[in-house]
Amino acid sequence: MAFQGKKLINDPNDVVTEFIEGLVETYPGLQYLDGFPQIKVVLRADVSSSTYDKVAVISGGGSGHEPAQSGYVGEGMLTAAICGDVFASPPVDSILAGIRAVTGPPGCLLIVTNYTGDRLNFGLAAEQAKSEGYKVETVIVGDDCALPPRGGITGRRGLAGTILIHKQIAGAAAAAGLSLTEVAAEAKRAAEMVGTMGVALSVCTLPGQVTSDRLGPGKMELGLGIHGEPGAAVADIQPVDVVVGHVLKQILSSETKYVPITRGNGVVLMINGLGGTPAMELMIAAGKAVPRLQLEHGLAVDRVYTGSFMTSLDMAGFSISVMKADEAILQLLDAPTRAPYWPVGVDGHRPPAKIPVPVPTSRLTKNDEPLSRPQQLNQQGEVLEAAIEAAANAVIKLKDSLNEWDGKVGDGDCGSTMFRGATAILEDMKKYYPLNDAAETVNEVGSSIRRVMGGTSGIIYDIFFKAAYAQLKASSHSVISAKQWADALEASIAAVSKYGGARAGYRTLLDALIPASEVLQQNLSDGVHPSTAFVLSSEAALAGAESTKDMQAQAGRSTYVSEEILATVPDPGAMAAASWYRAAALAVKEIYTPC
């Protein structure tokens, strides 16, 4: 039976910012940017972009994995860490703020764990930073060895092996003054040398949500993801010696060849607690892993790191990482660091706990006056208001269902994420949306989403609305025609596909929007009244969303879920898109239907 999880917190929405405040109070060598709650960046207190003469090394991702990544900020490791909401990728603006705060002339390296939202957000931030004149390189780390190679664009997940990359590269290569190109090359080489696999006894509990009962008594899950996504197999709990042996064989398998480790090599071993595992159990696992590596696999174990390095909130279990190591790598790992969770000592010097968020040297604005809601709406403004309000309310009503579906195929927060975006849109529309200007209103919808929605959904919808805005803005007409709206939808779909990599049949929101776009264009071409064409296309969106039950996921966290589970629920993102699209269509139809 599922029950409300017990947490020693205040408001679930404040856990990340309050964690950061406690972190910098505990470790005076750290600061954070004064941009809460949107911008959550931890950085070295002794580094400034105006004076830093070495390559800055930046990482980050969704929170809930502490001490990763903010606990590894310090001389000899990361220069800054970008924190998203719990299990949600940090927004582009946060990443940009971190880059601007610590990156000097030598440039910066972004170390990114291989999750769709992180790749998209860090990638977009990198491109923006480059356009501002910064030198930026990106290295994607995917060290998961639990699942066989899958089709599609997703690839291997980034797990605790990433921390070894932070220490090795940030700790020595960057600190030693190597160039950005050299530091990036070292990071890429190191990322190819490490493999990780985990085993869990329980699923983690997100702040403010119920505890999942997916793993019953006496069961464990091999390869469970660090966001709670299903792993490779559920099995009866075995003695830790047996579990360790199975995990090591999977990592070092000669069939999958995930890591280039062969008999006679030297290796580094990391035993990583997932958040709810006592140190005693972790040390037992370490004690069993070392002789197995030596005797069964013929490897020299040169270093052992045991502790909680990258967790999953309160998940009970551990992961094992094995990295091929030579003398050069060992020197990098042994280099001194002041990052608190490697860990380090602390002196009495205490600089200010927070500093202002840096802004670009020249910030462009659309005009000198802020946008605001018109006092009087024209017909287009009334239609737009009705459609937006209906769409947002539909998403709000679907929150619990979306979370339920996502709990089976993802990390269980799709509904909560979409809810935040929808409520922000309704609030901002009352004050800021220039509803008589369709293009600018669409742009502001994207801004609302960008401000409050984290994870992959947030960046996808931000891209969606920015592309629609660009398409609508190209029109010189003050009133947007139905054909122009249809072309804007088509442009948005193309942009999401371009940057996200998904296409029809990948089990994403595009499986709702692509058929909707095709039906809309066809009906308008046939001379069907626009409001009727809109409704007909919304029916295609619903059918497309429902059809995702029959699709094998090719993008996102659902790629790690078995076909049997996928067949029981539709894709949550597709259902959300179909829901708001359908609601908007019915609202428009009601306006244009005579009483």
C-alpha cells in the first residue's frame, strides 16, 4: 500500500534552495548566486570570471542526488554546480548564470550526465554562451552498464562514475592549467574508461509525494535508475556477496564491452550509497568487491572510494563503478582538493554566503516599456484568452493522472511539472500577456514556462513556443489567420524534433502533435471552417496520444522501461499535449458556434 513519505522538510517546493543555504553555511568556501528560486547555482567563493585564469569546470543536473553535484564544488574539483529542482534538469538561464559567473578567458568545460533534459538545457546554454563570446566545450557522461544497448537516441544513463570524472579532470587537468581543448580531451577519455551499475532495495520518495510500493517485501531491483525509473530486472534479495559478483560481471562483460578493461589492468573502485544505505552495508560491499576484482577478474585494485557520492534521495541500495586507471589517472585522482564531499578541511575565512547573479554586458530588450495585459481586448485577444485559459485548466485537472502514468514509465513528476507551468500561465496572463498581439502572447507563454517548468518538459515547451513566436512574428499582419496558426504549429513541431531528436513513433508528445498538425493543414486546405478544423485536429491529437501505448519508447526515460509496462499506459507527455490542445480547440469552437 502506498503512503505519504516522511520527510524532515518545510515546503516541498523549497527543499533545493534551503539545501543550498545550509550547504554554504556549513562550507564557507562556497557561495550561491542570489537568484532564488529560479537560479540555483553553487560556486567557489574564491573564483570570479573577471580574474579566473584556468578552465572552469561546471556540472549539474536535477537535485535529489546530493552530495552530487554541489558537494563537489571547490578548488581541485568543480568550479560551479547548477542545481535543478528535484529530478528536473536545471533551466537554461541557471546554466548561463553559472557560466557567466566563473568563466574567464580560458573558457569552461560542461560535464553533463546523459539524460535528455540535461543534454538539451546544457546544450542550449552552451550555444548561447558561445554567442556571447565564451569558449565552451561539453562532455556527456553515460556510464550505465545495467541495460543492454537500446535503439533510439537515448543512450546510456549518467551515474556515479561521473564523480570520478569531476575529480580526475577538474581536480588536476584544469587546476594544472591545461587548455580547454586538453581538459575536454582528458574528460572524454576518462568517460570511456568507467562503468557503473546499481541495485536497489526500495524506490525513492520525492518530497511531498507518496512512497511507491513497486518493490514488494523480499525483492530487489537490478539496474534501477537514480530517478526511480525501472531497471533491468526484479529479483529476490540475495546475499551481498552474490549481488556484488553479479554487478561486477555485468560491468566487465566481454560481450557488451561497456568498458575497455581486461585482465592485468589496474582499476579504481567506487562503492556508492544511493541515499538510504548504512555505511556498514557499503563497507561490506567494498570488502567483497575488492577480492572478486582481484581473483575472478585478474585486476589490480589501485584505489577504493566508499561512501554516498551520488544518491537518489532516500533510496536503499548501492551502485558500483569500476574505472580503468594508469599512473597518470591515479595522480589526477590523488591531487589535493577542497571540495567538501571528497571531503576537505575548512579554514576560518568566511566570505559572503551569496553574490549577485551576473547579467550579460549588454542586455537586449524588445522595448522600453514592460508588457502588460490590454485594458480592452479585441476579438483575437478574447479568443486567445479563452483558448489559453481552457488549455491551462485542462492540464491542471490532469495533474494526478499524468503523475500516475509517469510513475510507471518515468520519474512520476510529469503532472506536477505541467501543473507548475499551467498555473504560472494563468497567473501571468492576468497581468502581463499582451493578448491583442498574438505573437508576443505566444512568446510570453514560453517565458512563463521557462521560468517555472524544469526537466525535459520545460525546455521542450520553451523551444515549442519560441519557434511558434518566430513563425508568427514573421507575419506583417496584426490579425493571425488560421493558416498562419497552422504553420506556427508545424514550425514548433519541427523545432522540437530538431533539438530533441524525436520523431513520429518515438512515444513522445510529438505523437499527439504531428497528427494534429497534419489534420489541421489538410482540413484548412479543403476549405473547412477553421474552428471545425481545429476540433477535428484535436481528435487526431487524442488518438495519437492513445496510440503511444502500442509504441516502443525511443527517447527519454521510458526507453529504460519494458514493453510490457509501456503497453499499460499512454505516454504522459503525449496525453498532456493532446489534453491542452483539445481544450483549446473546444474553447475556440464554442466562441464561433452560434447560440
